[in-house]
Amino acid sequence: MNLSPEWVPVLTVHGFDAVHWCTIGAASAPDWEIIAYAFQYKYVVFTHNLDFGIILAHSKAGGPSVIQVRTKDVSPSHLCATVVSILNKYRHIIENGVLVTVDELKSRIRILPI
């Protein structure tokens, strides 16, 4: 819920299936509910919320993959090229369960479980 629904058409036009949580579940849903849904339906969580990485670390789960953005400007116009590049470059391991941290200068990938 902390990233704009504007990301959905941006990701879709670049060849990724995307859906915003607001079309699936309640805006007030706890993070663990979003994680459980993503795991069950093989979604990747794309977020600005660092709590998802913490949940994965504490649960020692092997999925779902989480891509967390750590920038102030999280708009598609600012980060689209960076995010799409990372998704394309690491698509094969994102499908298997990773935590990706993205900012304007670098990205860091951790294989799950962590």
C-alpha cells in the first residue's frame, strides 16, 4: 500500500504481471497477510516498507521474493529504469526467493531464507 498504483501499468508495459494490493485486499491488512498472500500465489512483493525484510528474516521463509525500495522519491518516473533493469537482470533468481534492496546507486540481493 505504500507504493502508488501507478506502478502497475509501468511494470505491465515492461512485461511483468503486476497488481496493486488495493485491488486484492484491505488497505489496513497487516504485512504478514500480504506476505502470506504473495507466497501462496507466487507474487513478488514490491514495497517501500522495510518491515517485509524483517518478517522474512524472522520467519526464515524461502519466499516470497521481496523488492524493497530505499529512496525518498519512489515514483515510477524516478525509479522505473532502475527497477525494470533489476527485474530483468535478476528475473531467474527473483522467481526462487530473494530479498532485493534497491536505491538509486546500487542494489543488494540476498537469497532466501536469510
